[in-house]
Amino acid sequence: MTASASLADPTIPLNRTPTTPRNPGVALVAGAALVAGAIALAAAFGTRQAALYGLGGLMGLVLYHAAFGFTSSWRVFIADRRGAGLRAQMVMLALAVTLFFPVLAAGSLFGEPVQGLVSPIGVSVAFGAFIFGIGMQLGGGCASGTLYTVGGGSTRMLITLAFFIVGSTIGAAHFHWWAALPSLPKTSLVALWGPWTALAVNLAVFAAIAAVTVVLEKRRHGALETPAPAPREGLERVLRGPWPLVWGAVALALLNFATLALAGRPWGVTSAFALWGSKIAGGLGLEVTAWPYWSTPARLAELNGSVFRDVTSVMDFGIIAGALLATGLAGRFAPVWRIPLRSVMAAAVGGLLLGYGARLAYGCNIGAYFSGIASGSLHGWAWLVFAFLGNVAGTRLRPLFGLEVERTPKLTAC
């Protein structure tokens, strides 16, 4: 199995052989983009933007080297009851809430105000998260997975990303209609129960989910999956990968906490897609400023300002550059341009569902699931339930588009 094939189709396992050569040119370009981008951002928009760009770069490197994918982890559990990926997500969430809850209760970190991502629960969240889950399986990735596999050289995921942006833009145009449907008010478990009770309950739920995956995996297979031997050790493994999933889980929780410290709020991804798409739509002559989504002063300032002033956009650019650096160091940058038509169709449909669903559900697997739960938002748990149901439906739809449904777990790119 070639590395190029794995990047062209994220459902194909990554080449993990230790003899894979580096791509020094790719790594050099990516490294230069990270350094030059940080310098330019610092000069034009301040050191905070430069730091957030670098933070995004670290996230891209972590996501790629750990192959930390939400989509494939859910799929192999749905299809084959292998739960290592889900257990890693529970580790990530457990560390995140431990770090976040006391700080959010205090309202400040290092003397600076911070707030979580807390959103209401309603019809729009249920429907949006459900179709986002379907989009994950058809598009081949989630929000973070789409960005880091694009940075890793996946041509198919470029299609997913393009339609992700289109779907996000349409979702922004329709958002006011969905937001008017019945919903419950924003509910923060930290505010409702206090940080320590909320922390204890969340940790108990994470442990219960992990325990369920263990029971179901042993029931299906007799034993838990044994990780493959690492092809590299020491510094070579740190720089070139592959990383154990738990490394990725811990690193992502710490990087999200660093985002809270720098940006004053947790990590998000998809609001930038709505911004990019709306700017393009406005350039094509559409009256984007008439959309209620952009009617608040803060959002209107984002729409009229530079994308490099937008925290989420800057971090997204960093993720792509960081993943490009990781794939150059790992020697796996080799894009393939021949993609089956049905796979292209799945990427397009999946991207639209991902983008539209993320707007309706107040976020994606990062902003709603990871950062939402880390913020103590009850909305994050609702998102998890409906998105998982969408993944079940999406997994069953994959064969219609010629996409594989793994019967045994494979380490994939997203």
C-alpha cells in the first residue's frame, strides 16, 4: 500500500514503514510558511495572532502524527466494535475538563478573562449534528480531519473542504430560520452544578463510555486490540511519527487549553469556513450583509475585516501548514489526482452536509463536541448523541459510493 494512496483516500491505512524517506522540500516549504507567516502576522496583527498561528501549526502536526481521527474511530467502533479511538477521545476530554472547569468557574486565566463555548439545544442542533455525522462518513473526515489531511496532501479532501465551505456559507444564510425553531436555553454544567460536581459527573461519564467500548470490543473479539510495534523510537518517532493515540489525546487537550489562554475561548474550526465562503459570496455580488447571521456588530466586523484578524481562520491556516510539515517529515507527501467518480460525489455531498450541519449545530467535532464538552455545555453532549447517530447512518451509506467500511480497525488519516 503506497503512502500516496493513503493520502488520496483517507479510508486507506497510512504507510507506517520505517524506511519511508523524508520529503525535505515539503518540510522546508511548510517550515518556512510557519515561520514567515508568524513573522508577518506579528508585524500586522500582533504577537497573539502569530502565537495562535503557531498553535494551529502544532495542532496540525499532532493530528497528523497521531492520525487522530474522529471519523475513523467512530466508524470502526460502529462497524467492528474496536474502541481504541473512542477511548483516546475520552482521555482527551477527561484531561480537557480537568483543566477547563476550574478556570471557567473563575472566569479568568493568567489575569485575562476567558469564557467557554456554550450553546442552546434545539431542533437545529439535533438535525445539524445528525447530518454532520453523515457528512463525516461520506466526506471522509470531520472538521479537524479535513484540514490536516488537506495539509497532508489529500486531493480528495480538497473537494470535501471546498464543499464544506459552500455548505457552511449556505448554513450561515439559513441560520436565522433554524435558530428560530424550538430550543432550550444555553446550559453550562459548570454554572449549574459548580466546577467540582460537574467535573466528577463528566469524568464518571467518560469512564462509563470507555468501559462500554471495552466490554463490547471483548465481546466481539475476545480481547482488546494490541497496538502494532512502533517502527521508530525516541526523537525520530517524535519528529516523524507515528504517535500513539494517547499522545495525540493529551497533546490536543493541552493545546486547546493553550487556545483558551491566548484567545480567551476554546478551539473552534468551522466558523472560519462560513466567513471565507461569505466573503467569496459577497465578492460575487450577493448581499451577504443582509443575512441575519452577520447582523451583530462583532460578526459584521469579522466579515468586513481581514481573515488574518480572525482567530479561527489563523488557526485553521496553521493546522494546514503544520500537517504539511508533519507529512514532509514523515515522507508521505505524494498527492494522487485520479479519484473515482463515486468517491468525488461522496466528498462533495459529505462536504455540503458537514458545512451546513456545523452551522446549524453551533459547531463541529471540535467547537461543539470537544470544546463544547470542555466548556461544560450541555449542548456538547447533545451534539455527541446526534452526531454519533448520523455516523451510524453514514457508515451504512458508504458502500453506495464505493467507500470501504472497515471490518477490522485500520489507522487512517482522518
